[in-house]
Amino acid sequence: MAPVPEVAATDGRPRPDEDGEGRLARIALWFTAFTERWLPDAFGFVLVGTFLIVALGLGTGVPLVGTPSDPAATGGFGLVDAWGKGFWSLIQFTLQMAMIIIGGYAVAVSPPVARVIERLARVPRSPRAAIAFTAAISMITAYLNWAFSLIFTAILAREIARILRGVDYRAVGAMAFLGLGTVWAQGLSGSAALQVASAGSSPKAVQDVIKAGRGSGLIPLSETIFRWQGIVATLVVFVIAVAVAWFITPTGAAVKSAADLGVELKPLTRNDNADSGQRRPGDWLEHSPLFSVLLTLFGLWYLVRYFQHAQGGALNALDLNTINMILILLALLLHWRPSNLVASVRDAAPAASGVLLQFPLYGGIFGMIAYTGLSKSIAGWLVGLTNGYLYPAVIGLYSCVLGIFVPSGGSKWVIEAPYVLDAANQLRVNQGWMVVVYDLGEASANLLQPFWMLPTLAILGLKARHIMGYTFVMFLVCFPVVLVLVTVLGHTLPFP
């Protein structure tokens, strides 16, 4: 394999490209300098966000305390009680996300996958190409599956930064997350589209509203993520995001490597001497591939049966639990020996610490939004100020704003769907298109807050402040494009 070219000057600093620093790159660097100085860590976001919602709730007349008389009620709570009710509401999701980080990491550092990542990391031949390449891979993988993208692209970014000199580690790290801030919700694992297409996943309240507008309580994928207008919108965002990634690449003395940020980058592949020094029968069990193969076959047998009997097709059955099982079984097989898998999981566990600490606090924010009626109040203001022509853009904006405080695509859709789709019926706006609008607006919010960045940041060894200058610039360019696209393309669709 040909050696990777190095971009360096005689003084050891990266050499700027011939055209110098572009305007977008200068803006990104300015925002990055600002965020590095003033932005708190991701944990600070959830602390501040909690009391911003408290202030907003008090300002709109939500009582500080209070519980409804019906124990099964999901509304009518005061802010304190809603926060407590929501605190553990994401506990299952918290464990699922922790397992995605651990399982995804274990798969990515297994020898076969690590070699694939190492080859991919050698594709870009310059820092600018590396940033754009990482952005493209992030969005492609996020379109296929957002959970896989978070882990795979973060490890790819680390490897690119390790072997190609002159790459800004902050910029390549930000682009590793880009798929979650652009196209993921319009992809094959998009929560809202999968929910409205499946009777088993969509709440009855949502199905009733859909039925009122179209005669059926479900919206097939052909009318959401696979509608040509939705595909066009996704492709336009993809192309623009890759172009922005190319132009925001820092050069010259502005570049900060992983070493400059105190991050040590080690090779993915490592020599395994696990077989040395085995003496006891227990040692043989730990290092033999026999039970790895047997357990993988056992799990595969279950998965085949699971997908065969899944209602709504295999795609709807591919939930987080199934993804995590696949990751664990795949990691077990790829590592071949149980001892190797145990070592990789031990290395990955610290990366899940941010998720374990912060997700319950985000659950509290979710509770204050969902169980007090605050979300309906905000939506009522927006819908009252719009019409059928502007409605998609307004809901795209609203979905983005709410996504900053309730950063969970599926849970947030359950909150929004009844009144968003009901208003669409009244304004005679296509229901399937409103799912696309929700997807694009909800994904854009991820560029502005660090909830979904946590797995990526943990693997990269960075803080939110290191990459959010770049994600903010990406938001400033892409989100206005999203609002224009959902408005213009929405008027090519019939009602319902």
C-alpha cells in the first residue's frame, strides 16, 4: 500500500492549502474558539436545560407542583412532579444506548472490522478530503442505521487522524457525528416513519388522528422516507453538508491535532498473545473459540425465527434491542476468543459513563415537556401563526426547537404527532410529508445540543465544546435549506 502523504511544513506545523483559509473555515474556527472558551461540558447543557424548561413552564402558567387525581394520567402534573415522573422514563433507553456504545466499540475494534476501518482511513489523501470523506461516511451509515453510525464513524475519524497528519481533530470529530444531525431520521432506522407505518408501534391516539385525515390509521413508508420528494430533500442536504465539510476544514496554524488536545491515538489492531501461559482448564475455556461459535449460532437461530414471525416486516422489527443482540453476537464471533471480547468490552465501558449519568436528567426534562402540557402550549402558538403554505416550515422549526430539550426522536414524535397531524388535517397538508418535515427538523436539533454526541465524544476523547463550533456552522447552512425544501416540495403533494 502506498504511503499516506503528510501535510507538514519545515517548522512542524501543518501547511495551509494554496487557496488559504476560506470564509466558512474562518467562521467555524471563530465559533470553535468561542465554544472552547465559553461552552460547558455536555453535563452542563443538561443542567442549564433543566432550569430553562422550569422557567419556561412557570412563564406559561404551569404550576411548580401538582399531581392529577387519576394515577394513570399523562398530563396535569406540576413541574417538580413531572420532572420526577420523567426522571427514569428513559432508563430502558439509557441501557440500550450504553450497550450500543459497548457493543459497537467491541465490533469496531475486532480484527476483521478494524482492518476495514484502517483501509477506509487511508482513502482520503489530504486533510480537506479527510473531513469531507468522514462527513459522507457518517451520513451514509446514519441513513442505514443511526446507532451503527455513531460508533463506526467515530472510530474511523480516530484512525484518519492517527495516520494522516494535518487533520484537525475537532473538525473530523464533528463530521463523524454529522449523520445524526442531518439524514438519520429520513433513513431506514427513522423512528417516526417506522412508527406510523406499524400498528404495533404507533399509539392509538396517533392512529386516530391519521385515520381522520386519510381513512386509514397508518402511513406506509412509501409515503414518507421513500417518497421521491423526501429522497430529493435528503440528497440535497447530503450534498450541501459534504460541500460545507470541505470548506470548513481548517488549515495552517489553526489546526489542532489529537495530541494538541491531549488525546492519545492507538492503532486499532493489536497483537494478541492470549494463548500464552494457559495452564488450567478454565484458561482453555476463555481462549477457545468453541463456545463463541456455539453461542453465535444459537443467537442466530433465534434472530431468524424472530424476523420470520415479526409483524409489519423485518424492517419494523429491527429495534434497539435487536440491534444490540446482533452487535454482541457479532462481536463475539469476530473476536473469536471470549477473552478478547472481554478485553474489548472492558476498554469500551468508560465510554458509556456520560450516557449513564446524563440520560436520566434528560428524562426529567422530557417529563416537564410531556406531562405538564407545555409542548401543546408551544405548538398552539406556532400553529395559530401559520397557514397551509408555511405550516411545514413552522413545524420544522418547532420540531428543531423542541428537539433541543427532548432529544429523542421516537419519544418526541409521540408528543408531537397528535396535534401536528391534527393541524395538518385542518390545514389540508399531506400527513406523510409532515412526518418527513418532523424527521428533517428533529435531526437538525442534534447539531445544537450534545445529547446524541455523547457516544461519539466518548470514543473520540473530546468534549462537546471541541466540536460544536463546527456543528453550529453546519446548522447555519443546512437548516435554512431544510426549511426551504419542506416548503417548496410540500406543495407538490396532494392531501391527504
